[in-house]
Amino acid sequence: MSIVVSIPDVDKTNWWIEQLQALLPGWTIRPIHDPGDVEKVTYAVVWKPATGAFLPFPNLKAIVSLGAGIDHVLADAELPRQMPIIRTVGTDLTQRMREYVALHVLRHHRDIPAIAANQREKRWQQLVVPPATQRRVGVMGLGNLGGAAARTLAALGFETLGWARTKREIEGVITYAGDSEFSEFVSRCEILVCLLPLTVATTGILNAALFERLPKSASIINAGRGQHLVEADLLAALESGQLSHATLDVFDVEPLPAEHAFWPHPGVTITPHTASLIDAPTGSRIVAANIERFEREGSVPDLADAARGY
Amino acid sequence: MSIVVSIPDVDKTNWWIEQLQALLPGWTIRPIHDPGDVEKVTYAVVWKPATGAFLPFPNLKAIVSLGAGIDHVLADAELPRQMPIIRTVGTDLTQRMREYVALHVLRHHRDIPAIAANQREKRWQQLVVPPATQRRVGVMGLGNLGGAAARTLAALGFETLGWARTKREIEGVITYAGDSEFSEFVSRCEILVCLLPLTVATTGILNAALFERLPKSASIINAGRGQHLVEADLLAALESGQLSHATLDVFDVEPLPAEHAFWPHPGVTITPHTASLIDAPTGSRIVAANIERFEREGSVPDLADAARGY
């Protein structure tokens, strides 16, 4: 029995193979470009696999996505139909996303970009902002990550709103559901956090129409996928002052090209897709446990729904 | 009956007088340099009053400090002995300090200074940091503000330690007390937050000996008072790499002079004494309620202990 690993970065591929091998000593674990006997490969552990990457393996039982999202797997037009896709989630990843959202919402709330600019100018200026209890923050997407983020924001004192495709109940959070309540939700968010899964319906959801609907000078934080955002619309909304700031962890093209307008933009804070980074030592424990359970039971709780897209 | 207001900034003095007058219509409220009939003045509302500021008022009943600390009042060598001093605290100020500590601890934890430097260089680099559950953060001072900050950090997932002069029990926080446990506490803090009151015993507590005791590459956040920190020792510890970063809200001289070495230092983040800024609309409600209660009952729960210093 063997496992292949497919990650664009070679160093990371080797790091994951090493960590997984220590946890799964009975398995042969190899990079996807050097798989050994293709008949023996039953699992593929992947991040952004190439189109047709799975075709060489006739006995594949499941694909393991190195992340909560599966859009990067579904992007493969030659993906074997009905192939189970296992998401990688867990308390550690949820913890990291809670931290990211708390940090960057607080950063927008307390206007740290302006305070940093003042420091560069050696300017002592006491900007007055309201307490979090008078600041409305909205979270789009209330799954594992979004739900935890919304609860964390509410615990920090923010007036917290949440929106998802279907109705969710979260203590301390005012929730909205579906297309019919979307516009009302958006119109109330001074800081808007996107943690949606990437599907056909959510592609380009952060666009000019949404920005116009936000309160004047609102800000956004995108830790979903780059394809949620219409980049040109964001630049226009920052230019007009409709939006005051954007913090982006994900981009249409990653790594973000050096010539991209976002890098030097004073209204854009860039983090390099590290909101909830899966490192090999932590993530490999989750992946190994999921493979062992899938072997034993033929399924796992973190199985994605490919038809739904997440 | 009248109230005088003493704040170094003239605009702020007028803002406070306006807000307090609306809440206390039966009182005459004037700036301290133009007090009217000095015999009628029974309360002084102050931030950093001048030496001897209270001598003209023979019938003063109490001084109201516009902040949780009273060190700026006790600094007056001619302060009338036994004069009651009322601290200004409240859920709003505690909320603001929770936000500040959560924001800046998360900012150190996730290495935002390095991420910001990378953005300036257009460098896409995924820095790996542990989750908060594997990060030890310590809070010095466990009063109203420090206790709330420690609870907030624990709720965010940090391994949270706390130290105070006397033993405090806080759920989810490992607490230390007194001189005998100080060294052990400090030696465990990867990120150290100072929220101590300023007293003779705590002046200069953030010094070379403490920095040496911290784990290598630790960072500090000072939202207590500027006099807690020995500035030259901090610069030396940043230079040697013993400390990786410092976020400072308070300074020995405020506003921080334009020529100060902290302004351009890449290892120092400056906020202009706004961690828990009291704005007049919110703060005046607390001040007015305290004055009315002191009139009625001759005391208030937020009375400071001048002998203890806080």
C-alpha cells in the first residue's frame, strides 16, 4: 500500500513525506512524480494538484486535501468522478483561524494602519475609536472556521453578525441566511470577514455591488479564496473611499506577483496565505488519523461533499 | 457648588466641560485656570495636574483622576494630605484595554512586524508560528484591567500566566504572587504584558535584569506607565536580540519627543497612550455618577488607596 504526495513546493513535499512516514510506518510514501508501483497507490495527499494528476492511479481510494477547502481539487477537470475527498480540519487549524480573524478585525477596528503611518511620520495623534461593543463585524460563512471566528469576535465584545447559505444558530451572534437576507446582512457590516467555501455561487462575491452595499468606509478581510474577490472592484472601492482598508490572505494568483498593485497599496494589508497555515508536524497527525480511519471504516467525518463543493 | 477641570490639552478640557455640564446641570463647571469663586469648588477632575494645583481650593472634597491610575495625581508634592482620590474605571475602559492587549499580543504572536516588512519588500514568505495554545503569555498586574486582559488571552487560546503583588485566582490563568515567585513567572513569558500600577516598587521594573530573565527573543508590551520601563535597557536588549520587539503605549515623556530613538526603531511599535483612552462622552458618564454618589454617600467603590499608590 502506498501514498503519493502532491504539493507545488518541493521542500514542503519532502517535509510532509517525512512527517507522514513517521506516523504511518507501514506505508510507502512518495512524491507524486516518482510514485513507484502505481497499482499500489491508494491515497493521494494534495495541495493544488495538477490537472489529470490522479489518472495514473487505478486503485485510488480517496484524495486528502491539505486544507479545509476542496476547490483546489475540484479544479482538476479530469478528477475521477465519485472519488471521496477528505478535508483536513481540526482544532489546531480552527485555533489558527480564530487568531487570524481576531487579530485582523481588531487591527481594522483600532485603525492600526493609521497608527503605523503616524509612527513613520513621528506623529503623536490620539485617534478616538469606539469600543468593540459599538462596532459591527460580519462573518460570511459559518462552517468550522467561520463559526469559530464569529464566536471569538462575539467573546471579544464585538456586535457580531453572521451569514451562511443555510440558517445557523450561534450564541451571541445575529445570523442571516440565504440570498434573501444577504443584502440586509451586508448593509450592517462595518468590518466584513469572508470565510466562505469557494463554489460557483460564491466566486466573485466580494464585488462592486457588495462594496456599495457596505456602510461608507467599511473594511474587508478575505481569508477564504482569492477567487471570492474581484480585485479591480476592490481597487476602485479603495480609490473612491467607499472602503477604507482590505486585509487579504488569499489571491487569484499565488504567490502574489511582485508587480501586483496590492503590494505597495496603503489600503491593502497582505498576508501570504498563512491565516490558517497547516504545518506538516501538526497537519500530518490529522491526515494520518484520517487515512487510518478511512481504511478501517470506509469513511471519515471530514469527508467533503463534492456536489455541494465543500 | 462647582467643579474645576484640569487637563493639559485645552481642547480636551473644553470637551470634558461640555460633556460633564450636560450630565450635571446643577453644577458650575470651569477650567482650573479660571475657577470663579474658589470657595465654591468642591471637586477637581484632573489628568496630570500641575504641582500645587489644588492649593487655591479650601473646600475641595475629592479629586477625580481621569484614568485607572492615580500616579499622575500623587506626583504633586503639594497634594493636600488625606484628600480622597476617585479613580475612573468602568466596563468601557476595561473593554478597550482587553482589545488593546488581545490585538498586540496576537500581533507579536503572529509576527506582524515581519509580515509588514515583507510586504514593503514585496516578498511572499510563509512564516510558520505555533498556535496560541503553544505560546506562553504573561500579564503583570491583575487588577481591573490586568485581570480582564488575562481572561481574554486565555479565552483566545494562549497559555496565560499572571503575576501580582498578592495572590489572585483567575480561571484558566496560572497565577504567581509577590517577589518570591516573580523570577519564575518572568522566565516563562514569551510575550510579557505590563499593566501594573505605578508605585515606588514598580518604577523601573521593566529593566535589564528582567529582560535577561525572559526567554531569548521574547517581546514586551507596556500599557502601564512610561516609568515602568528603563528605556536605555530596552534599546540594549533589542540591540542584542534578547528581545525581539516591544509595543509601547506609554512613555517617560508624553507626547514622545520627535527626536526619540523609539520612533524610527524597527523593533518598537508606538501607540500614543490610547490603549484604554477615556473619551469625554463615555468617561463623563462615569465621572458624573461618581461625583453624585460621593456627594450622597461620602465615598465610592472606585476610591483609590493613596498610601498603597493605586
